Amino acid sequence: MQRRAFLIAAPLALAGCGTGGEAVWAADAAVDAARYVHDGPPALTLYTVNNLGTGNGAHSALLINASQRVLFDPAGSYGHPSIPERNDVLFGMTPQVVKSYVSYHSRASYVTVEQRLEVPGPTAEAALKLALSAGPVRQAFCTRATSQLLGQLPGFEGLGTTWFPDKLMARFGALPGVVTTEHNENDSDSLRDARRAVARQLDS
């Protein structure tokens, strides 16, 4: 299993995973200023980045809509100076930032699959608490960390722990009530271009 994880690490860099494992801790003032409360119901949204050429999953992340909306993006490479981070948890996930995140990962060779599931408020809060205590996550461990977090929540115990984004996507998608949306774009596969696009979207 360790060898398989190592082998899939290379394409992750292009798909949107960073080096991971580095502690990041934004200041309280920055986190408080960025806090975003979404008016929708409590929900968990699993994002899976899939390689269109191979069909393999390349990255997993979890958007948590609880008392505030945050993104658990383990070993992720997405970021912007306006988005505070604490060990793989990104704060201030407004609709504009979420749109930017999805666009960043959706390219000519990658599709981003969004799977949203409404959950009870206590479940969303438990997910938020687990995310805040989970990081930092090492490269290629994104799906393992995401599946481990989900498996600790009531109603998600059957998902199991997995290394592979496409497997977690399939298991999550089989849960009752999941709404799935695919995001396709024809942007360049260059990570540098993707980061420039994020800057244009969020600096405007």
C-alpha cells in the first residue's frame, strides 16, 4: 500500500495536491475576519478531482457547512493570501471562493466531482471539530485523511478508510440523498496558470 501511495504522488502535484505535512497556523484575527456563515442547511460536500485520461482519482477534499463554512483540503495546493489556513483547513469559504476552488482543479485533463449531502447540525459540527484537529496531512494522504474523518461521523461509518479518491467518491455517492455535480473546464493543465486564475478571481 505504501508503494501504491508513492506511485500516485506524482500526478497529484498537477491535480492540485501540494507537498503537505507542513504546519500552518493563521492568526486568530485573520481567521475571525474571514469567518463565513452560509445560510444553507448543514451539509458535507465531498470534492473529488479525477484524471480524465486514466479515470483515476487524484485528490479529495471536504467542504463543511456547520456553524461556519470551511474546507478541509488535506495536502492541497490551492490557496490565496485572503484565505486563512490552519493545518489544511481553509476559512472563509464564500460562494466566490468555493467557485474559485472548483475552477482551480477543473482543467482540460481533470474533472471535479462535487457530491453534496445535507446532514444534521451536530454531524456537521462534529466534522468541523475533526477537521480542525486533523492536520497537517502529508502528500498523497488526502483521501486517507478525508475518509478517516468521515468514518468517525454517525451515518458514515460504513465508508471505511481508503487511499483512493475514486473509491471514496463511489462510496460517498451511494449514500441516500447525495446530489452529484460534475465541473468540466478546458483550461490549461499548468498549475501556474491555475494559480494565476485564482489570483484574478479573488483579487478583483
